[in-house]
Amino acid sequence: MSTPGLRAFWLKHLHRWHWISAAMSLVGMVLFAATGITLNHAGAIEASPRVTSRTAELPENLLAALNAAQQSAVIPEEVLQWIATHIGVSIGGNKVEWQKDEVYVSLPRPGGDAWLTIDSKSGDIEYELTDRGWISYLNDLHKGRNTGMWWSLFIDAFAAVCLIFCTTGFFLLQLHSGRRPATWPLVGFGVVVPIALLLLFVH
């Protein structure tokens, strides 16, 4: 393959992968760039947490089943279903702490926190949810905080697509640099500025 033909081949495929990766990562890059700003100025963005509380009392037969399951440290399915119906929250799969007179379930979530307790003697249930707002929610998505396995997998896949976007962009810069003299000075500027900031101002 001649040099012009080789150049045309690489241009074609690099452009293809560049626009495909750009399309796939567009929404994610906007989200992560915007939340990068909100995270950097988190102290200046006021949040007004909203707390929601709910209470109920577990029936005696379910309380007995719960106490009987203490040795296995697994909340019975019928108790989980009753709580989902009467409290409106699913606690299956969450961390459970079995204490002397109480069962404590931690329910962390993006943009807030929640917990549920069951008094193992009286059957009293208390649930509390703290919602810190949508900015906090998006910030936690950025950090992958309390987002679960599927969001973590999405972040990994998104990062891989971004690497493809940047790598194909670099080679496209190289192929076009002959007709664009400012290419490498601008690339060098993008490298030197963060390094200089780190050396001079970050301790």
C-alpha cells in the first residue's frame, strides 16, 4: 500500500472510531465534566437535606421468625416482604448488624443515606431517609459512591470508551499536524500547565 493509500486507510478508520467513541461517551462526559465542577466547589454549594421517617410494628409471628433467624444472621424472606409492603423499602441484600436488642440495616444510597432498625423485643420498626438533593446525587454518581455493581461497570466501560476517543484523537492530530502548525504547541501547553500547577501550587 502506497503512503497516500496508507494515510487514507488510517484516516478513515481513526475518524470512524473517533466519532463512534465520541457518540457513546458524549452524555457521560457532559455528566462527569459538570459534576467535576460541582465537586470542586462543593463547599460553596449549599445543600438542604430532607429527612423522611416512617415507623411500623412487626407482627408477633414475624418477630418470632426474625429472632429465630438470628443465628443464621439472615432476615427471613417473609419479614423482608412485610417491610417492603408496609414501609415501602427493600432491604434485601444490604448489610445487616445483629445487636443484642436490635437489628440494624444500613441503606446507603447516592445523594443521601438511610437506615432501618427493628427492635427484637417489641417489633418496633423505624426507618429514616436523608435526601441531600440532586446535586449531591450527581456528585455521588461521579464518585461511584453507593451506586452498586452495575454503575461501577458502566464507569469502567465509559472510561475505556474515553481512552479510545482520546487515543484516536491523538493519532488524528498527528496525521493533520503537518497542515496545522499550532497542533503540538497546543498539546504541549495542555501537558505543561497541569504539571506546572502541581509543582508550584499543590503541596
